[in-house]
Amino acid sequence: MAKEQLQVLNALDVAKTQWYHFTAIVIAGMGFFTDAYDLFCISLVTKLLGRLYYYDGSDKPGSLPSNVASAINGVAFSGTLAGQLFFGWLGDKMGRKRVYGMTLMLMVICSLASGLSFGKEPKSVMATLCFFRFWLGFGIGGDYPLSATIMSEYANKKTRGAFIAAVFAMQGFGILAGGMIAIIVSSIFKGLHPAPAFEFDHVGSTVPQADYVWRLILMFGALPALATYYWRMKMPETARYTALVAKNAKQAASDMSKVLEVEIEAEQEKIEQQEAAAGNDFGLFSKEFVRRHGLHLVGTATTWFLLDIAYYSQNLFQKDIFTAIGWIPPAKTMNAIEEVYKIARAQTLIALCSTVPGYWFTVGLIDRIGRFSIQLMGFFFMTVFMFALAIPYHHWTLKGNQIGFVAMYSLTFFFANFGPNATTFVVPAEIFPARLRSTCHGISAAAGKAGAMVGAFGFVYAEKGIGVRNTLIILGVVNLCGFLFTFLVPESKGKSLEEMSGEAEVQQNEDNSVV
């Protein structure tokens, strides 16, 4: 007997790509735009913060002490990790939509507040910055499971991968915007307040007005989030949550009738039958969950964890690598604002040439090649390029070879984004049951953020302790482990969410028992 899916879910699965799909991508994607902007723009201003607040009168520009640098980079990740677990769980308890507005408001308020500080002393400025960046991260964390789940539950079967990946790809634009805003703000201030290079005038190279530069760059992150708040609040709850978790078929049918502009029958009795024939009501910590989805969760969490160690250490420390190979001039040859401009320019170039195209390659090909192949291929090439950078590392530092180094470095980014960086986000939103979907996505994403923290904190100490070359070798090994753990993750291309999560099997058993 063929399984009988609820009509409202079937309507979503077979719907043609239409306008509401694109509005959902933009509304869900704006959160990601803000996430990426906020998390990456901090790396553009850390050198400026060092010059402003930690200059000790020596003949080197001020720089953040390593514990302060680690705290500023890492505190948002700690918040994100906590937010992913908390809001992931809350999204399954209260519904995706209700929680979605909360995370956005938190992001807007904390983006603005991270540009303000109590007091002028370095300690109080850094403490305020860290405090608000933690809560900003908490809001950002909530956006991960909710955006992915909302998009997967709204999408149709045929192009679901591309839609979820498109939400994630907005990150690329966020990174790009971070670079561009930094370039614009620093150019304006550079024009208004010209200053000599540090080597000519130690104190005068950092004009007092430079203090506004980093604040403006950080506060700008609030704008895109604020702009989409109204649309987020107007979005109806997803039909899968309303029907399968809240068990309200009438509401689900009426919500989706408006969205899809077709007539949909409510079928409340079918939901009640499904509830009566229990078997799909196991919890997260049950033996049944471990039997059905245990290995899947291990697979999605470990691959995301391993990917983020490599991805975030690469991303946050681009500027150090660029300086090491001479792509950004030595700090003492620039004034403070000029340094922001040069770092932003280099990062924007990398984003434009490798980060953004990588995301959109995934969007275009994920429903053709499949998630599994893209992830496997991505990890494979990341491993290859990491070793190619690390083993002849001395060769890359010689004059004239830097372009080759930057090209290889860009390719590792390209294959992270046309690879595991996108797929680790897509798959957990597709393979778990509706009532645990947001929670499981949150757990996988939190594992990723734990990896990001290992990357962010570990890289600082590894680089100093064992040098860049050995650090790159370790990252290569990490990528290789990601390649192996990918074999735990199932392929979800072209299947409905209920088929993937096993919720359809229960429906089938009921239908057979009825016959």
C-alpha cells in the first residue's frame, strides 16, 4: 500500500518554484548575512583596537595582548554555541516562527551595543565589547537551526538543497559587505583625517577619530537584520511544525493555502490516526532515536566540527598570513586607518574571488550531484591544497611566489564553500524528524562552533608555538578526518523530509494496519 502523505505536506513537496520560495530565502538569508558580517568584521578591526588601546610607547604599533585577542575572537563563538543549543531546542518546543523574531531582535540590539562602550579605559572598552559580542553570538546561534529548518520545511523536494544552500550562501555576501563597509568607512576617515605612517610619528599615526571607525563598522551589522524584522514576523509558521508537531491540520492547511495559492484540505482525522498509531514519538535520548538516527547525528556533528576547525582558523587569521607573505605591508609603514583599509581590501578580494563563487557553485549543483559527493569532494581538495601549502611552505614565502600561495589559499576556501561548509548546514535540516529537527540541527551546528573555537583559540597558540607550516599540516590532517567521517552521513537528494526522517514509514504502517 502506498504511504499516504498529508495533503498539505505533499503540496509543499511538489510545488513549483515560485515567488514565496525566494522571499523565504531572502528573509531567512538576511540573518546569515548579519551573522557573517558580525563574525568576520571583527577580524578587520582587531589591529586597529590594538593601536588605539594598547600602544606602550615602544617602536612597534600597539597590538592586542593574545588573551584579549582570543577573547574578542572567541567570545562570539561561545555565545553562538550556547544559542544554537538553546534556540534549537526552543524552536522545536515553541515553533520556528515565534523564536525567530527573538533571535533577530537580540542581534539588532547587540550589534548596536557592541559599538558603544562604558568608559575609556582599555579594560572597560574590551569588557563591554566582549559582553555584547557574547549576546550577539547567542542571537546568531539561534539563527542557524531556525533558518535551516524553516527553509527545509518550506521548500519543495526537487530544489530543497539549493534553497537551503542559498540561505547559507548569504554568508558570502555578509563577508563581502563587511569588507566593503570597512573600505568605505576607512577611506572616508583617511580622507578627512590624514595622518603620517607609524614609523614617522608613533603617536600621530593613530588619530583620535580612528576610534569611530571600528564602532561604525560593528554597528552597521544591525541594519540588514532590522530591515527584515517586519517580514519575519509576517511569515506563517511552517506547515510541518503546525501539522506534525502542534497537530493542528486546519491551521497548517489554511496557512499554506495562502502561501501556495491553492485549496488544501485540512485532514485533521489523518493526524489523529497517526497519533493513535504511535511509534514515531520517541525523544532525543531514547534507544529508538539512537537506533534510527544516532550515527547520522554523529556524522553531521563530527563533520561540522572538523570543518570549522580548518575553516575558521583560516578565515580569522587571513590577515596574519597575508602579512607573513608580504601581501599587506609591515604595520609600521602605515597609519592606523590605512591598515584597516589594506586588511579589508585583501579580505574582500579573497571573498570576491573564492568565497562567494564557492557558495553559489553549491547552490547550482547540490540537487544534481547530491550532498554526499559535494562534501566528500570538498574535504578531499581541502586536504590536498592544505598539504600543498604546508609541505613546501618555505618556497611560498620567497619573493615572487606569493601569488601562487594566495591562489592555493583561495582554492582551499573555494572548496570549503563548494563543499562541506555548505553541505554540513543543509543535511541536518533534512534527515531528522520534524519534532527534533531544529534541536538536532542546533546540536550539529554547536559541534561546528566548538570546532571554530578550537580553530580560533588553537591557531593563535599553534602559530606561535609550532609555526605556520606545522599548523597548516595539522589542518590538512583535520580535513582528512572530515573526509572519513562524511561516510556516516546519508544522501537526502530528491527525497521528501518525511522519507528521510522515517516519519513516512510510520504512516505506511498505519495505512497497512487500516487496510
